[in-house]
Amino acid sequence: MEHSEHEHVIEVTDLRRVYGGGFEAVRGITLSVARGEIYALLGTNGAGKTSTVELLEGLAPPDGGRVRVLGHDPYRERTAVRPRTGVMLQEGGFPAELTVGETVRMWAGCTTGARPPAEALGLVGLGARTDVRVKQLSGGERRRLDLALALLGRPEVLFLDEPTTGLDAEGRRDTWELVRALRDSGTTVLLTTHYLEEAEDLADRLAILHAGRVAATGTPAEVTAAQPARISFRLPPGYFLGDLPPLGPLGVSGHETDGDVVRLRTSELQRTATGLLAWAERSRVELHALDMRSASLEEAFLGIARKREAAA
Amino acid sequence: MNGITGEDRRTAIGKLPAVGSGLFTSRSRRRVRALAGAEFALLGRNRSAVATALLVPLALPFSVRPAIDQADFRGVNLGTLMLTAAIGFSFLFAVYTSLVSAYVARREELVLKRLRTGEPTDVEILGGTALPAVCLGLAQALVLALGCVVLLDAGAPRAPWLTVLGLLTGLTLSATLAALTSAFTRTTESAQVTALPLVFMSMIGSGIALPTDLLPHRAAAVCEFLPLSPAVRLVRAGWTGELTAYEAFGTVLTALAWTVVAVFAVRRWFRWEPRR
């Protein structure tokens, strides 16, 4: 086991998972997460996020490849791993008739070195709901209860499967702040999300999953840097694409038209924009619905989905 | 935040498997207690489960009493018959039926899956969930036994250790079979149907609702091998002393065989998550 600063807390090599019906949900995923990092698995529904996380949590053995969490196999060596990990599943898992307090006390009884239940509930802002039955909680409150249980054992590694789904904007921000605070205190966090801004804001590194494979990986900046910026506008009547100055020298890497709407892709946004606007000024052309944007994770995400579809 | 460095933790955790594994360590007992405590609270809040578990074993023996009165059992004590019936009903209703529902409910609420992400082992989860029902069944059996001794003149048990063995194997097997039945039960509503085959089979064939002496000879011989027959036979024989040492040994062996088979079947078929 490495003892260096950059010790890999989670190591996954060529991971595969095949379900009973023969559906291959995870098709060879390799990734590693360093200590104290927030790592996001991003993907559309069915991309294999939950199937992957369940293997990391040790809920099932992989059908191929290798998983190591804190240097151990999380399925076969669960007694070594479980006291050091905290898990929040995609969907609840509490008896509806227990109160919030009873649920946390039960979980605390099952957890080595558990925080006092009141402290755990305080972390997620559920302190005032201690005596309420779980069935009376809102969807967002249930997510926060789930997070409280995941944090109960002061875990070194935290697995959060869609932690903010069903939360309102404020609850989402609170959760993000809490996750950042945990990271700053040394906790390693692996989370899945289909909210792009969540991954962009929160993750130190991320992997975009598509059809059970890693389609892109790196820091949010690295992943978006590989994507072109986009410019779109409408040409006034009587003008056509051919009236624009030559696109190649402007740095445009691709274009498409849809009626009078023109869309350009460029990796040199400033040069392309300057050339385009200078031309418009010279030619006294008004570009309607002008929109310019540098690449975002969303572009990267949609780009990957489109490319894969075209390939399929 | 937690004031423990990674290094400290690694050494602390490195020792864990030795102290932390097995069912009888203090950590394990603590987890089972926590799970059983929650399950006990849930049992208390489920009125229909409480009614079935408590009232049926109390009421049924007395409802079959007229039939027993009419039948002519020379030399068989009414108290003993009622006692066997009452304890058998505890197995079937306080433990088996109520646990089928409990396992299915926890599975469908994703509680079992959630628990498996934590420290409890599979055996602790299943055992902790079963514990309240098993204790209820045991308490009920003891109260009913006392009732039959005091009110129905059942007399003192002649071989109490056989009754104890019967109670132990009966309670264990009822809980294990409940876990197995839950694997073939999709919803808590259908649990009332999937639990019926074993309930009926045991009531008639295992000497609970009526003594196996009433069955045709050949049928009685086959029925001795039903899952709960050995347990019921041991409970009754503990009171009457009707089994020779050799017969008692064979009966205990059958009970153990059923327990082993049921445990393997649970390991093979038990479902921890709802079907998708």
C-alpha cells in the first residue's frame, strides 16, 4: 500500500458488470481517485454510474476487472473496508414507520465510532425533525437523512449516488458546501450526478460515462478544454453563408446552417468573434440572436453523447 | 475534523477483522441489538402483525378444542394436546408469518440493501430482523405452556430438555423458512398467500392443529419428515416422555437436517433487493 501524499484511495481497473439478462452495464472502466479528492461520475441515465458505484461500495462482486478501496477488495474484505466508508444510495432505504431519530440511532448502533445522532442530524440540518416519522419527510429531507447516515461513522471515503436529486436549490447548495467542507478535512468523495453544473462546481476531477465506458476524464477544465466554443446567429434576409468571410482563416473548425440560423464551432473564440463582428460592421449587417459561448461541461457532455450516437 | 490521521486509522483498522468478525463479539452483539431494537419498534407499530402474532396462537388452540374433545384419545392428556397446538401456532404465526412480511417489507423499502452498505454482516441483518419475532414467539410459548399446566392440568414436563430442544429448533427453523419464503414473495400483501402452504401443511401434517396419531398410518410416517414436525414432536415428547432416546435422537437429527437445508436455501435464494 502506498503511503505517499497522493495515495490512490479508490483504484478501478477494467471493471465489468453484467446483469442477469446479459445486459452489460459496465464495460471496462478504469479510474483512480486520490485521497482528499472529490471525483464525479457524470452520465445520462443508463450510462452505468450506479452500476459502477455499487461495485465500489462492495454491494456486488464485479464480473471482470478489479476494485480496490483503501487497498482492499470492498466485496470480499468488507470487514476491513466498511468501517472506513460511508454510503448514500440513489434511493433511500429506511423503514417508513421509524422516526428520524430512531433511524439514526439504529444506524449508529451498527457503526464503529459513530458521531452522536444529534450531531449527524445537525450537519444536514434535520435536527428539528428528529421525532418525525420517515414516511412524513419530503423527498429532499429523505436525501438529507440518507446523507446524515453516510456521515455517521466519520468515513474516510464517501460514496454519494445522486446526492442532490430531489433537493431544492438551497438544499443543493447546502449539500455542496458540506461536501466541500468534508473534502477540506481530508475525506475522499466519489459522487454520481446528472447535473452538469454540480460536477463542474464541485468536482476536482470527473469522468463522463457513456454506455458503460469512460468517454472523457480529467479536471472539469481539461474536459471542457477539449471542446470547441460555439457561436450562433441569424443572417438577415438576402444574406447567405457564402457572404461571410472565409471561415477557415477565422479559426472556425466546423459550421452548420438551419434556415437562416448559422452555428459555428471554434477553438479560438476571440479570433473568430472579432473577424465575424468586424465583417458585420463593415457590411452593415445586423446579426440577430447573436450568441457566443465558450465550451462548458454541457457542450462536452452533449458532444460525447452525439459522437457516440453517430458512431452507433 | 476527526483528529485521527490516516496512519492511526490504518493500524486501528488492521486489527479489526480479528476482533470485529463473528457473531458473538461485542461489536456484533451491539449491531444485532441496534437492528433488533428498530425492528421491535416497527413490530409494535404494525397493528395487524401484532394481532396475528399475539391473538392467533392464543385463540386457535381453544377453537380447535371442541374437535379434540369429540375425538376419542385414550390416554392422551388434553392439556398436552393444547400445549403442543399453542406452541406450534406460535411458531407459525408469531414467528413464521410475521417474519415473512417483515423481510419482504424491509427488502421492498430498500432497507436491507442500505444495511448491506454498512458494517453489519448478512447474518446480523437477518438475525437482528428476526430477533423480536423470535423472542415474542418464545415468550408466548412460555406463557401458553404455563397456562396449559395451570389451567388444563398438563402436568410437569417429563423430559424438559426435549421441549427446550424443540423450542430452539422450531423457532430457528420458523425464522429461516420465513427468510426463504420472502425470496418468493414480491409484496407484503402477497406474503399472506405465500405463507399459507407451510402454515396449512404444518397445522395438519406436523401435529399442531391435530395430533399426527389421527392421520392414517402411512401419511403419519411421511408427515414426520415435514419441516416443523420434529420440533413439534420434541416439544410434545418433552411433556409426555413418549420418545425413547433412540427416537429422540432421530427426531433431533431430522430437525437439524431441515435447519441445514433451510440455511443453505436462504444463502442460495434470499433476495436483498427488489426485482427490477
